[in-house]
Amino acid sequence: MPIPSGYREYKKREFCNDIPCFVQVEMNKHPAGSESYETVRKVCLSACQFKADDFKSWLAKHGFKVFKDGKEVDFETVKKQCTDYTGTWNLHNWMIKNGFELFKME
């Protein structure tokens, strides 16, 4: 879906960098894709310290909206459909795989 007029797309790891997540801080010390980066990234993927509700609250606080098929979607709809509403990474990854996008009004 094209970015709606007046909005910008959520940037990868924007939440993690803003918090700041200690795992993300460590990842930022290594070149993306390097062996050391991937080692730290595995911690992020398997043991995210932040819950999906933390991510949801952060998105709302920062003015992000959820869209699917060009239409705004209520976050509770996402929560009901998501099969893995545990950690932040799980939720965001699930949203991407299922056609949900995050945009913020500029």
C-alpha cells in the first residue's frame, strides 16, 4: 500500500531505539549482518523484554495508526487476530506477514 498522504511509515526498530532497549543498544554497536550483530539479534528474537502491549501503547503515544488494505484498523482488531500476541517482535513480525502497516501522521 502506498503511504497515505501526510503520513510516514514506521521505521524498522524505531520502538526499540526509542525505549531504548538494552539489546538494541548492543546491536547498534555492531555492523548489521555481522556475526556479532546476529548473535545479539537472536536475543531480541527469542527473548524480547517488552510485551506487545508495551509496543501498542508506544505506537498510540507516538501517533501511529494501523492500516490494512488501505484502511485504518483498530488495534483491538489486530490483537484479536494475532496468534502470537506475546513479545513486541512477535507482534510486529506477525503484523507484517499479515499485511498490516504502521503509519504516523507528519
